Amino acid sequence: MSGLHAQGLTLRRGRREILAGLDLALRPGEVTVLLGPNGAGKSTLMSALAGLLPPAAGKVLLDGEDLSALAPAARARRIGFLPQTPEVAWPLEVRILVGLGRIPHIGARGLSAEDARIIEAALAEAGAADLADRDASTLSGGERARVMIARVLAGEPDWILADEPLAGLDPGCQIDAAQTLVRRAKAGGCGVVLTLHDLSLAARIADRVLVLAEGRLLADGPPDSALAPPVLDRAFGVRTALRRGPEGLSVDVLGR
């Protein structure tokens, strides 16, 4: 069974049930966008898919193997996780920060010439090569987003799970970061799952869209069906219109 699967996945925070009985079958080489209102359970689901949050019931499978059975280092080699608002706690050089993405592969052997090549390639792929010698603590929001994506890419994972990687970025930075992840999925066969709030951007970059609301999956399918007005209107409590233009699909929010 190839891919990342959730079977009967139930997740709780304390006594509160966040998600109940969720079934998913995510495929490599696709960009899957997870949408939903605040509090819908998107970040909780992403943490569970990354193996960072044990389910209350059900399980997550990676290529047919229970994710909980994998050693942390083995899991980290397969799944790259980019959390919301990742912090840079120390004044590290950007190249060193990106190199931390190689840790699951390096172990005790130390950094090799091949590791160094992969790090430089990840910086270039994320459009961050010009930042390699900078102090990471001095970066702007857009620069930090590129560097953190480079760090995930340096790990060469089979799956990239990115929780709101474009939040707070200007439109140009959003497009650049999104295109980097799309290219990795299409060229490298990596499975990419990301949460977004921009409905139109989701329509344009996603192969598949998941819509969560009140702990339930309202839609799972291609953008033209998962972003249909009845789905979005129910999920977000707004009136929407889906239209197709020269740039592809877009979603207009018309009001309450």
C-alpha cells in the first residue's frame, strides 16, 4: 500500500475531540492542500500525519507500515515537517540552519561532501542561495520562509508536510514558496501536503483539496469539486463563487 494513509483517525486535545474517524489516502507526487476555518483541526491532523501526535484511535500508515512503529530517525528521513511560524532560536548561519535538515541521514558519521552538495542544492531550489552566509536571526519573514523550506528540502524526504508555510508573507513570496513545493512534488515525486487560508491559491496549485470543518472532512477531491460553493459556504459560513479565468480557477468570497 503506497502512500500516506489515515485509517479511522481520531484525535483529541484533553477531553475535546478534534477529529473523529477520519479516513485518508494521500498519494506521492501530488500537492494536497488542507483547508478549513480556524479551529477545524488542520494543525492537529498535520501533526498526526507527521507522527508527532499519537491518535486517540485509528492509525497512520506510511507505505503500509504503522507510523508509530518507525524509529524517530527513520520517520524523520521519510517525512519532513514544517510547523507554523518556525522559530530561529540561535544566531546560526543560514547554511548551518539548512544543514540541520540532513541530521536524520548523517548520524554519527559527520557531514560529507555529498551532504554539503545537497544543502547547497536545497538553498538554490528554495531561492535562498543568496542568504547562505547570513545570520538566520536577521532574516525577514519572507527570507525565513525560504530558508525553512530549504531546510526541509535538504532532508530529501518522501513527504513534506507544511503547516501554513505561506502565512504572513506578501503575495510574491507566497507564490515563490508555493512554486518551490509544487516543483518538488512534480519533479521529485515527493508527496506535499500543506495547509492554506488563500482559497484561490489553493485552487491553482492543488492536485487535491481536503476541506475540514467541525472535526469532519467535508470534501476530498480535485479543486473544481472540493472548492464548490456549497462546500466552502458550509465550511466557512460565507458566500463564495468559483470561476475559471486565464490563470486558472479562483474563488471569490462574496460575503456572509
